[in-house]
Amino acid sequence: QQNWRKISSAHDDVLGNMPHKVVRADLGAKGVFYRLRVGGFSSSEAASGACQALQARRQGCFLAGQN
């Protein structure tokens, strides 16, 4: 939740107050990571645009189902 506050604050114009959740991802030998999932976009194009805007700011982002 602390990272969500930091990221959403830094990118308020892209993320606003979107619904979000933290998801545990066990990658085996690579370890356990926690992913921040953000949803509520009006379309897949809107989600893609937001992700591209975040990536341009060097904030990691990928769309679910894509790597």
C-alpha cells in the first residue's frame, strides 16, 4: 500500500484514484515478488496508453497477459 501511495502520487495524472490491489507472485527460484495491479480503465486502449505513459517516465508497467 505504501508503494501504491508513492506511485499514484507521482503519476496522479495517469493513475488518479484507480482501484488497485497487491498480488503475490511466486517465481520459483527467482523468489517471491509483489505486483501492484491497477484496473478500472474504460478500455484496453486506455490501459495501454496509461502503461505507455508510465513506461516513458521509467515506471515499470505491463498489461495483464502480456510481458
